Amino acid sequence: MNSKNVPVTIEELRRKQPRFEGIESGHRACLGCGEALAARLVTEASGPDVMIANATGCLEIFTTPWPESSWRLPWMHSLFENTGAIAAGMESALKAQGKNTKVLAFGGDGATFDIGFQALSGMLERGHNVLYVCFDNEAYMNTGIQRSSSTPHAAMTTTSPPGSERMGKRHLKKDILSIVAAHHIPYAATSSVAYPSDIRMKVRRAMEIEGPTFLQIHSPCPLGWGHDGADSIKVARLAVQTGLFPIIELERSVLIGSMPIRHPKPVIDYLGLQQRFRHLFNKKDSRAIEELVHIQALADHNIKHYNLRGEGVDTMDSDGADTVRRGGMRWA
Amino acid sequence: MRKALEGSQALAQTVALCRPQVVAAYPITPQTHIVENIAKLVANGKMDCELVSVESEFSAASLVLGAACAGSRTYTASASQGILLMSEVLYNIAGLRVPMVMTCANRAISAPLSIWNDQQDSMAVRDAGWIQLYCADNQEAVDTTIQAYRISEKTELPVMVCVDGFTLTHTLEPIDIPEQEMVDQYLPAFKFSRMLDPRNPTSIGTLVSPDFYSEARHSHHHALLDAADEIIAADNDWEKLSGRSAGGLLAVDGPDDARIGILTLGSVYGTLSAARDEYPELPATSLLKLRAYRPFPADALRIACQGLTDLIVLERALSPGYGGIVAAEVHAALATGTAKPRIHSFAVGLGGRDIPLDIYRQLHERIKVAEPAPFAIIDVRLERLPVEDFGIDLTTTDASNG
């Protein structure tokens, strides 16, 4: 890093760097795990006065192989499908005891979009003061890459394999954010591990809100997506830059902000890095180009629908927001 | 003070006396009146708690689990399909060894759909690792609920208080609701030793490898066995305060010279007790009230069966393809020791079928056999079943249900 280009001193940066990590290193996540990084960033921003309800899944498994635990926070795992209700129970107890400790709920996309959806909806509807964070890696990774309702269209998983009759997952990725926002909760947002400062900002914002809040963090899974572990951030960034994963914020179900895309990239830049989409690059298969066109159309739709195309250079856009150094400082 | 109260009303008032901080409510017949009455107490400022109306029984059980781990005394109630829906959570609560109390307003299981009483629901979660206590009447339900909190919090095991749906929950009885001071004296403030706390962060519910799972199960099993002492102590201490015992693990009522025993769980005990007075001409009979089903009081059972020639096990559930669930355990318990009564196994009162006083006479008739007959459901009217079920036309024969 060339400090001449940085509008702050090194001392200032050090002072501003996070002092708290809720997850210790030494856990058993795969190399390049997006979820592990995202969870660490969330706990850095939340600080220590929290209590966590964690759904069954990779995060639970790789952080707590008895008798070890990576958590520096009070943490609990009950089951796969009840995380919203466990968190609601914690919050009710803390309320009854007159404590202000914030409850966090952590779940993967399977636990959030699918099996735990009802408990999540109940928690949102009843207005529990909980920040629910969904680490979205777009399939059941812990059981070995099965499709979930979050798996994007055409992606290959072990239960949506391409073949003579199929081109990967037939259905679209569920729009969980709109569904969650339709509960008219105070705050619902998406973020991505490619943008740590965006995660921190949104967690801090949610922490200040009394009521249910929701954060969906796009978290690459090198094993499940089929890319190099060293490319996780690059892949996550391309999901945003192509428009396939819009970074947006909603208050009471109204769109209040989005991360502009400075230079929209073609979806093939994103898809081509991942083995789960390799069947879309088979030049001998006429269906492949059809699917690529389809996926590009989905990205174009997102860009139009959320008005994501940026104008000029913006420190908060898809190219600016990830040039973030330690401490959450931003510059273009 | 004795008041005429519906069972559910009495239970709601009793729960309030136990001061839970978090209550999860979800409607299911015949449990609904309990949470409705709690909601009324909360609405009128007579009960100070976070009452959460959840979106399913699965979440009801989960919510109280989260609340208990965060350090609060909790309560919920359910029945039937609700118990089955939350069964995964029930196992989880017990495995995590989290103290809490819930009422099961016993009801039959669908299909066929029945909202009426039997005990198939609590039997279905027999192996979840909860303490299960069965109540013979509403006074026992009140006393057992208070005791259950003490047992649960001392043993760090969850307790299910089983109360026959409708038969108890919807029946008006004169019931003594204890004074608040008495309950406060009996039940210390809730403190969960492994409670989640940001100042002392711990991880609850971790993954264990095969290196540790057997040990966890061993520990859980022995905790349940050891809970027997606490169940007895809690009942004795409550008797000292209130003057009433709810029956410890297993209560025996009958003359010393009785050679016939009838073992039951729940409210059938009351029916048999009244019937025994109605038929004084029948042989002297002991009534065995199995209050603690888990932990199973095998030693107490062996002692209670000393001198009996015949033991009738009368239960309101069955294991299809086998027969009596409790009877199987009674057989196993009496395989050792010197008490060797002949064991007769019957299911009765399924799906709310009325159990008349005459059942007592019928049972005495049925055991007049050279060898105990195989398990049977009492009061099956074969003529109500389709002919195809039997291959014979019952309307033209005089076949009976034997």
C-alpha cells in the first residue's frame, strides 16, 4: 500500500481497525470460505455484547468440533429449521430480564430460504429485536452441494446436474430479500464478502435498530461453486459487478439505497470462473448459449430494476467500495 | 383456597405462580384453554411475562429453548400433532439438558383425526429424554406442575407434565390453588448454570464426533435415572408445605391382601378408584398409579407387585404390531426380582372412547383365564369395520371381539 495515496495516517488506520473478533482463527473452514470471512466481519462490527443463534450448517460445524469452539461470543446451535425461533426466544428472555444484549441469528441459504423460512417469517412478523444474517452460498454445501431455492438458475449441483434433459437448476433463485422486506421490517439489505466495509456498515446500522433486521451476504463456496479458493473475493465481486447479485437496502420494504456498478461486466466473466456453470460453455451444446443469454437477461433486469448503473467514479460503487483498507476507511 | 376451576384455568393460574419469564403459546385442542387463560392473566396484569404467540409448535418449543438458554424460566403447552411436530426440538432440548416445563394435554394422534383423549402423543416422545409425569386429577396437575419446575431446575432436565385432554383439561373440579408465598418458598429463582452470557461466552449445541457421543448419551441416561430421587424429594417437600402428595414415582392404593393389581397412567386411576367402591363384591384389588413414566421406576414397581398374582396394565396407547407399550416395560421390569404376577395387557379409551365404571368388572372377568390372553384393545366394535378387514360378514355371524 502506498501511504502517499491514503488520506489518513497509519496510526489513525490502526486505531480504527476492528479490535474485536467474534470468531477465532483455527476453525475448520475450507480455504477461501466466504462464509467464514463474512461471519468474522459481522462479529467484528457487532462487537461483544451479542448472543448468537446459529442454524445447522457449515458455519456451525467448522466452528464447534467438540471440545473446541472458535466463538468468543455466547453462541448456540439448536437445529436446522428453528433459528428464527431460537433467536426470538433469546430476545424474549433478554427483554424479560431487562438486558440490552443484541441477538444475532446466523443461517445459510438452506436454513433461511428453505427449511427455516417459517420460523424466520414468524420472528419477523412478531417484531423481535434480532439481526438475522443469511450467509448465502447458494446451495446445501454442508451435505455436499445440493440445490436450494437460493441456487441460481442453470447452476450445477449434485441434485441439479446437467444432462441430456437438463441444464442444471431449472428454477430461478428465490428473491428472499423481497419476501423478507414484505414483512415491512425496519431494515433489510444485501451485502457481499467482496465488500467488507459494506458488511460492517450494514451490521452497525442494523445493530442500532430496535426491531427485526435482515442481512443477506453473498458468500462464495470454492468447493461448491468450483473455483480456486484464492479467487473467492474476485468471484464475489464479479457477482456484484455483473448485476447478478445486487447490493441493495430496503427500509420498511422501500428501496433506499444500492451500490452502483461502475463498469458492468458481462455475466460470462462471472460464470466462466466457476465449475458449476461449465456446462454453459460447451460450444457443441446449443442449449448453452441459450442459457447464457437467459442469465445475461437476468443480470440486465437487475441493473434496470434496481437502477444499478453508476455515473462516473463513486467511492461507494462496485469498484470503489472494495478498495477498502483496514479500519473501514474508503477511498476511490 | 379451594375453588371450582376448569383444569386448564387451574393450570394457567399455577403456571403464573411459578413465575416463568417467557411463555410460548400455540393453539391446539385440548391444550388451547391453558394458553388462553395465561393470555388473559397477562392481559389483566396478573402475570408478568413475555407471552409469545408463535407460528407453530415447532417454534413454540424452539422459542422456550432459546429463552431458557438465555437464562429465563419458561413454559409452553401442547398436545397430539403439536407434540409430534415439535418432537425434533423435544429431543434437542433434552439432549442439551436444558431445564423447562411443558404441559402435554394428552390427545390421540391422526390418522384418523381425533381431537379426543388418549396418550399416544406423550408415548410417541417417550425416548426424547424428558422426565414424564402423569396426573390422575387436576389437583395433581397443579401440584405436579409446581414440583416439575423444581425437579427440572435441580436436575437440568426438561419435564413434561401429562394431563389427560378434556377428561382433565376441560373438567371443572374443586381445586386448591396454592398461595404465591408457598410457591415462592418452595421454588427458588431460576438460575441456569450454562446460561449464555456475553461476559462469559460459551458455546451450546456443538458438533460431537463418535469419540464423545456415547458419553453424552450415557450421561443423559444416568441423569434421568438419578432424577428419580429428586422426583421423590420434590413430592415430599411439597407435601410438607401443602399437605398433599402427588404420588412420588408410583403410588399404590389398596388392601394389603390384594392379589390383583391394575396399573394405569393418568386420569383412568380416578375411574377405577370410583369403580372399586361400586363393586365391593369383586376380589380385593390394588391400584398402581404410575406417575413417573420416565425415569421408569422399576424398583418401586417390583416392590408394589409383591404378593400380586395378576397385574393388569391398562394404557391409553399402543405400539401397533406389538401391543402395550407400558406393559412391555412392566414385563421387562418384573423379569427380575421375586414378584411374578401374571401380566394382562390392555389398551382402553382410545381417541376419547368413554371408559365406564363397568370397565373394572370387565377387567376382572377378562383375567379369569388359564393363561393371560395376548394384548387387546378393549371395547372394539367389529361390526363398525368394513367386511374386507376380516373376510367375514359380521352381520351374519355372531363373532365378537373376544
